[in-house]
Amino acid sequence: MQVPEVPSSDQIRFQAKCRTRWSDEDNQGVLNNAIYLTLLEESRYQYFHHLGQIGVHGYFTFVLGQTNIRYLAPGRGPADVLVDIITVRLGTRSFRQAYRVRDAANNTTWAEAVADMVIWDSEALSSAPMPDDFRTAIAEFEGL
């Protein structure tokens, strides 16, 4: 299994603030693995809202193509969570982001992840070229 390549936190310019619930825990008393996908999605929403790139009616203009999560320490709920998020690659129809999910109270890293998103044309039901304004907003923010 390939370990997600996540830059050090001091290289990541955006941090999302999330919260887990007690009901997010599984029968082992740790966060259910599906909750991490929700934390990544929430952090993406905050990131793109910050960049002014949330589509009409608050929707993403892309779909999730692939995610790789490495679990490093058991997460708990309820807890305040910090998710460091950075765009590390811009393609012509896709982009990659890297994430670090941390407990806000003690800074313990619970997980690291990478995700590939694909620009999506919901009418044609296929991938689409990345819009120039979307690419520019990300590139300028991240210095890509």
C-alpha cells in the first residue's frame, strides 16, 4: 500500500475546523472509518468556499475519483478536529489534494490522506476541462 504523500503542516496554508460527534464512534470506541471521508469532504467545502469556488447552489464542480487514507492514531468523538488541506497537483481535468486530520485539543495526527478529484460536467455525465477561473484561484492561493 502506498503511503499518502502529505507536506509538512508548515507548508499547508489552509486549515479547516470540524467537529466529530459521539455517535461517530464504532463499537471499538474510535471514529468509524467513514467519518474520515466526511471530515475530508467538509474540509474541501471550507477550502473552496474560502477560495470563492463553490458552484451554483453550493455544489462542488467536481467529483471524488480516489482517496487513500492512512490511519495513524484512533480518533474519538466528540472532539474538535483540525484538517490541514493543500492542493498539490493541478491537471487538465483533475487535481490532487493532501490532508492531515488532527485532534485540536492535543495536536495528535489521526490520519493523513490524498484525494484525486475530477472536474465533472453533470449534463454530459463525463469529466470536463478545468475552468480557467477555478485553476487560477487554486494556483494563486497555493503558489502552483
